[in-house]
Amino acid sequence: MWYTILMSFKKVNSGFTLIEVLVAIGIFLLFALGVYGGVQMIFKVVYMSRTRILETALISEELEVARNLPYDQVGILNGVPTGLLSHTKTVTRNGQSFDLVTTVRNIDDTFDGMATGTPTRDTAPADYKLVEISAICSSCIQKEPVILSTIVAPKGLEGASQNGHLFIQVFDADGQAVPTANVSVNAVVRTSTIAINDVTDNDGWLRIVDTPTGTLAYNISVTKFGYSSDYTVASTVQNPNPLVPPANVVSQMVTEISFSIDRLANLTLHTISNVCAAIGGVGFNLYGDKKLGKNPDVYKYSHNFITDGSGNYVVGSLEWDNYHLSTSGTAYDVAGSIPMLSLNITPGLTQDVSLILRAHTANSLLVKVVDAGTGLPLSDATVRLFGTGFDETIATGLGYVRQTDWSSGSGQILFTNETKYFSDSGSLDTNSPSGDIKLKKVGQYYLNSGWLESSTFDLGTTVDFHNIIWMPLSQPTSTGADAVLMQIATSNSSSPAIWNFNGPDGTAATFYTATSTLIHSNNNGNQYLRYKLFLSTADTHATPQFSEVAFTYTNNCIPPGQVFFPGLSAGTFTIEVNRSGYAPNSGSVEISGNNEATVNLSTSD
């Protein structure tokens, strides 16, 4: 028994463990924080309730002032209806500042007809006035104002008025009503200033009844937070013929005028080369189709920008429109774009666009091939451009590298000089005629065979390869069936330990021919390319001849449905466009400077 009592005494006096103490403290903190949060919420609710009570009292005072004014003085200073009330004012009460906004509207009631009624029209539509006042604490945490309103009516019947009525409608890009849009109306040709600031109703209308008359009398602008703006424009020297001039108001007539606004968009621009390398410091102009005036054309949006060192520029707060891009200066030509220009910017979205640039030449042509029905770009269309001394065919949607001249000889590792290569067997002639390759001739006979290895082509980024195209496609029959053969080697290093040359099956045992040009998929995902050319003849009295080679590929900087022809001479050229499933299209184009041509292809019957 004494043992049991002693052990119990020891247990009671042993205290709590550290874990028990921490758990107890945690539970107490949770309880204390909950109580503190609850008390804080109660104080906040009481504070907000007190603020709203003050705001309600202030509005009631202002409404009582309006009710006791003579009827013809119930209105806004320099507003419609005009009167003695201020549109905005700041009042301090109990150490807090409150912003009050007062709006007075003439109301056209249906009981005696409407200003727009047919066949009976109300010639005195200002039946009574609606006074609306909002109050918000400028220094408090308050998102929504308190709004109260009252109706003020004349003692007798309203009198006939010689004023007119200005009805303003606001809708978005889809033609849907824009409620609570801010509308500012300012008189521009009156001795007394009229300035009205109000908002549209749920149907997107602001109806200003009993408006003083005037010709080109009212400038109107419409705005809303996060939206574009729309407005009337007065005639100036720079814009003598505005498309939306100030509004007219005719006696006892309704003038309806509409405006269109919508959410703002953004444009992210990238200027890059045809091998995806960033090009910084490029100046460009961006303008939209919307106009403020014509004869001369005055565009609503037209600005110049310069991309940063990484070739990027973000154009913010753009109105929805169809936009056009062009480079400024003489350093670069636009060789295509992703997506195809022009740009249809939609409300509320961010559009990325890449301009593919090439070194400027005096004369060039950018050809865009689109589906005639949808307007979408078409890849895999062959575009042939030919004229005096020029004939070239390029496929849309494909990038390419090409070599047409080897006359400067061997010894070049990277393909920087387009007339040089890496090495050869010593049995080829690259300068007779200049730029073409054939077997060397010793006495009356050509050597039996020879090879040439190209410099390294840098494609700028990893690519997916498509085809090899070389010219001419046929050789003298006496040279044999396989007089021209080729292998390629690809790598993600510009200087691999060894270049492994392979043929169309991906092995060194096969060779590409004029009729076997599809590059094996093992080469995809690489950035660097070399080719090895083999010439041979079955009859030493004849030699094959090689004049041009191109390698086509795709990557993320190949503009869809577009091809670019630089370095042209001025003059008339012919364009021929063909694509499987579509009727061919051809026509002539006059080249003078930097030109664009759009070719529409219709599906074949």
C-alpha cells in the first residue's frame, strides 16, 4: 500500500513532457488566433457598417437639397439637364473623406408617349428627373459605393421644349451591349460649356433627353476599365474628313449614335532570322485597319517600335483590329511571318507573332499562298517564279539551305562563303563553267570518278529534314545510271569527332539519287549538316554535271504558306503555283522594290 501511494506521488510530481507542452501551446494558439480573428472580423463589420451609415446620411442630405430646389434648377452644372448641383464633390465627415458623384437624368415616361414613338410622338419628353447619388470612402477599404436615388417631378405638366435628344449606344466586338460604360459628352460650339459624364444602362444605352440643339455640337467619348475607347473626332488640318464627327442635335428629334469598345489585347513580337536566331534592335511599324478619317487616311492606331536586344517587344493595350507589320529602315526585309500577316487581334487575348527577316535587297517578293475558301495558309505548294534570266521554284512551309557555286575551292569548315567547300578528291573541276561541278578532263578523256565534301551548314536550331533537290535532274545517258550520288551527315555539334555519311536507308551502304531524295528520319533533331557528292562516268568521253543542291526542312521558324525571293531585278515576272488537290494558279507580277503577292488556290473539281 505504501508502495502504491509512493508511486502515485512520484507520477503526480513528474510534470509534463516537452511534446505535451508543445501540443498544449499549439492548441492554445489555435484557439487564441480564432478568437482574435473573430474579434477582428466583428470590428471590421462594425467599421464598414458605420461607414455605410455615414455615406447613407450624406447622400440623404444631398437628395434633400435636390428635392427642395426649384424644378428648373435640379440638374448638373454645365450638364443636361442643367442646374445647380455639382457632378462630383468631396465631403469630410468624422475625419473621413467621402467622394460623392451626382447624376441627374431627364426621364421620358411611357404614360404620355415617347420621344421615339410612332405615329404619336411626345414633343415634351422630359417628364420628370431622376437624381442619383453615389458615395464611397476614398480612404477606407471599400470596393462598392452606396447609391441612392429619388424622383423629382414638376408641379404642373411639363412644357414643350425646342431641344432635341441624344441617344448613345455602346456595344462590343460581337454586337453585344456594354453596360456601365463611361460616356463623356462635351459641347464644342456653344458659348456655355456643357459637360456630361454618365454610364450606359444594362442595354448599353445612355439616353440624354432634352439636349440643347447644335450642329457638330457634341464631342463624345466612351471608355471602360480594361476596354478600348471610341470617340468622335473634330475636323483638323491633319484630319480634315473625320469618319465620326461631333454629333448633331436637332430640335424635337432623336439623334442616335453608336460606339464600339471591347477588352484590350496584347501583342508579343519576335524578330528572328530564317534559322531562328534572334535579331535585336529592329525598328518596325504597327498599324490597324480602323480609321479616324479618310482623304487622307488617318489611322486610329499607328506606332513605331524597336525590338530589344533579344529581338522581343510587347505591345500592350491593343484594340481588337486587323493589324499590319512592316520593318523600318533598310537593314532587313520581311521574308515571312508566323502567323501569316495581317494579324486579326481578338479582344482580351495575347497574340504571339514572329517576323522572319532576311538581309535587305533592292528588289524582292514575298508570296503568300492561301486557300480561297478559308483564307488559311497552304503548305506544300510549289511556287515557281521566273523572268528574264531567273527561274526558281520553292515549296511553301519548308525552309531550305542551298549551294549553287563551288568555284572558290576547298578549305572551308563552316559554310560562310557560299562559293567554297571543305575538301575534294582532286579529280573534280569546279570552275568550268564557273560554279558547276564536273569530272576533270585529262587530254581527251574525263577521269572516271571523284567526290566533294561540303562545308558545315548551320541551320540555327534542330530541324526535321525533308528532301534533297539537285539540278540538273538528268545526265547524259553515256555516263551511266548512277552518275550522280550523294550521302549526308548530320549532328548537333558543329565539329563532331567524325561525320558519318549515310544514304536514304540511314546506313552508309546506300546513296541518294535524283529519284530517291527523301531524307531518312534518323537525321531529324539535328542542327548541322554536311553532304558528300560522288560523280562517276561509264564513258570517259562524257562527264556528269552538277549545278545546284538544296536541302529542305521544317522547324518552328518556318512561315506557313509563304516563300521569299530576294535579290531580284526590277521587271515583270510570272508566278506559277501548284498544290495537290487544288487548281493551278498563275499570273504576272511587277517587281519594283520590296513586294508582296497573295495567291488564292481553289480546290479542284
